[in-house]
Amino acid sequence: MATEYDVVVLGGGTGGYVAAIRASQLGLKVAIVEKGKLGGTCLHKGCIPSKALLRSAEVYATTKNSEEFGVIAKEVALDFSKVQQRKAKIVDQLHKGVQHLMKQGKIDVYEGLGRILGPSIFSPMPGTISVEMNNGEENQMLIPKNVVIATGSRPRTLPGLEIDGEYVLSSDEALELENLPKSIVIVGGGVIGIEWASMLSDFGVDVTVIEYADRIVPTEDREVSKEMQRLMKKKGVKIVTSAKVLPESLEKGNGITIKAEHKGEEKSFSADRLLVSVGRQANVEGIGIENTEIQVEKGFIQTNQYYQTKESHIYAIGDVIGGLQLAHVASHEGIAAVEHIAGEETHPIDPTLVSKCIYSNPEAASVGYTEEEAKEKGFKVKTGKFSFKAIGKALVFGESDGFVKLVVDEETDDLLGVHMIGPHVTDMISEAGLARVLDATPWEVAHTIHPHPTLSEAIGEAALAVLGRAIHS
């Protein structure tokens, strides 16, 4: 028996379930097909569990240094099993919340693997969804007017560095560790690699990061990368940049040994475990794309500005289309796609208005162009920078490393980018994001009265610094 829907969403991750909720709000009959658990990678294997571990690592590191705050805590110890229990409890609570939202929105959820069929007895167009049910029941046939592909992504690896779950790990396996290794080599110094380096270092693990580019977190502003590297080294993380890992050199046994080319020489690195963190690849296999005219280039589904594929009634959002592979981007893409389906006015997402965060210790966050990118695009720029060392609240926290930096168009005074590294900047970046959306100038940011004492004062001071009027520097 086939069931008809206005919209069927393939994938119940952050992008998929948000799209389904918005479709329900618009009065559409909607279903989600999810082969795993609702919430997807972000809830179960990414954003939430990793941040739970990062928080435990931060608390542990702070407690070990509590004497700086006048608090004497003797025999500070780590029970990693309880760290994992806390993580699981948070994930479970949020998972139940998503399930409740589905019931509240009267959204049908099919637990199984969905595949797009070509033209058939069910429809003259490709798009009918055959669901191979997890419970072993016969396949369900869903006939949607529109499909939203939101199948997400998975960790990428390198030939020769295949994940075995014992010695060679991706972030998926690392999240499920029962015991912490004494040492680890992390291949990749991007956002995920640095978050893991920070976390494991705070847990007391000996960490080495090998990065192919000439700096870690290479997509961030160069000054932020430099400061992040300095602070990672300060906490004991060993960082090797401009290094090419030689996967064929991997040896496993009592731990791992791997070699990398660095400055014309081969260097050897040994540790208990190897974590591969070299990006993510889209989940485009096994969902029936070959039965459609949908185009896939460099591993990603191609769409127009409204997230339509070559099959105009089939949309795609989130990590599966590439771009900024961020949960909050996937959510907004899902909303935009569904509103387009419903005939609502939609506005394409401008990637330069999207805030990006790194949840390491220290944190980093940014929105808009880096200074380097702005110059490459032909802008004549001026900058303003202010250190957290002059911010009272940062000193109170005991976290005064880092800064806020503004990149501004010298000719128009438009705010081009904001870059932060330091305490709680992932919570502060939204002010900068709003300033970008509203096309604010440094004068407007500076004349926003920031309460004292707060960390956000650094934003106002950085804006004043662009004008040459910083008060506390």
C-alpha cells in the first residue's frame, strides 16, 4: 500500500527534522525517513556529544587549577565512565525532545532506509520513496509531491588510513571511547581536529596534531590561527604544520606509528591511537540518485539557490550539498527549501552572514571575510583589534588570552568580518552576526552600550579601535 505526502524528507538530522517541522507549520502533509535515530549526526555523533565531552574536559582542567581561584581541591580525579554517562544522558534527553516535536507536528516517521525510485506505476516522475523498514516489515511506498534529501555526511578518511575502531579512529569512534588513551596523533588541524586536540589535552592525553596546511584552522583569520596555535602549544599540544602524512607508513601493534614529510624530511610519530580528522563526505550512495537526473559533482548534490536539484520537485539541503557543513546552516536551508515548496517568499543564504564556531578551549568564532579574503576581493581594509587582557570579566574568569578583531571596508565603513578567539566567544558571535546582517558600521557597534563587566565589551572596544578611539588600550 502506498501513502501520499506533500513532502517526504530523506534524513532526520538537524536539517531534515527542522524542514519537516516547518512543512508541518505550513499545513503540508509530511513524513521523515530515517535509518538511524532522529537528530542525526549533530545530536548523536557530532555537535552535542562532542560539546558535552568538551565541557567535562574544561571542568576537569579548571578544577586542577582551582588554587588560582583560592579553592583547594585535593586529589582531583577523572572518572571517564561518568563523563560518557553524562554525555549519553544529554543526548537521550534531546532525542526524546525531537521525537516529541514529530508527534506534536503530526509528522509521520519511517524508521528505515529510503531510496528514490525512478518513474514507476506509482508516479510518472522519479521521486517515489521505497522504505526498507528497520523492523523487517515489508517495504513501505511513499508517494510525495516533493522530496527533500537531507542525508548528511560522514567522516572522510585517507587511503591507507582506514578506520578500524581500535587503533585508527574517526570522530564517531572517538566519541564512544570507554577509556582515554595516554597519547594520540590527530591527522588534520581543522575545526574538528583542534576541538579534539583541546579536549583530549585537557583530559590529560599527550596530543600531537599533524596538519597539511601551513597553519591550523586554516579557514580562519590568520591572526586567529596564530593565536590558536600559540595557546594549543601553551597547554601542551604538539603541532606540526606543512606536513604531509604518509598513510602507507602506518604501523599498528602496540599502538601506532606513522610518518610524515616535513621540511624535506620524513619524521616518525608514535602514539596509542590515531584520530583521522580530514573533513566529511556527503552521504549520496544508496539513496537512488541514479534513478533521477540529479547531478553530483565532487561528491556533492548540485542545487540552485532554492535548493532544487535538476529534478525540480526534489530538493537537497545540508552537508549533502557541501558548502558550509554546519548544523545551523542545514536548518536554515531546510526552512528555505520547504518555504519554496509552499510558495512562500524565500531568501538565499549568504555564507558571509553565517557565524562559525570552534568549541575548543579557548573558543574561536567568526563571521564574514577574513582580512586576507577581503584584500583578495579587492577591498581596501582597516582593522580594529582588542585583547581580552584588558577586559575585567575575562580576568575574573581567569581566561584573558585572545582578542576580538574587526575587518572593515575603508571606503564605505561597512563591516566585512568579525573574528574572535577567547573565553565564551561562541556565545558572543551572534552580536557580530546581527551587525553583519544589518550592515552595521564600527561607529554603530561602538555606540551600542555594552554592559560592564562583560566579555562583550571587547566587541565595543574593537569597534572603537577601528576608529582609533579604543578606551582601554
